[in-house]
Amino acid sequence: MAHHHGTSEHGTVIDPVCGMSIDPSTAAASRAYEGRIYYFCSAHCAATFGADPA
């Protein structure tokens, strides 16, 4: 059985800061902005997003 890094039965999302593909269920952090939830690979990416979400 093949294992595909970063995938899950729920699918993956893209970290809007670094572009990394991540599983939302194991994301290091998430932030809500303009009615949407964004997921991040690390606290650093979440902090970068928080400083300038637009």
C-alpha cells in the first residue's frame, strides 16, 4: 500500500504563507480571516499571516 505524504481522507490544504500542502487535522495552527479558516504548517507561518493576513 502506498503512503502519500501530506494526504488524508479529508484532503489537504495549502499553507497560504509558504505554500506547503498540509493535512488540516494535523496543522500546527489555524486562523480565521474574513469568514474562512486558514491552516498553517508552523506557528511561524501562522504568526506571519497574523501580521498581514491580506
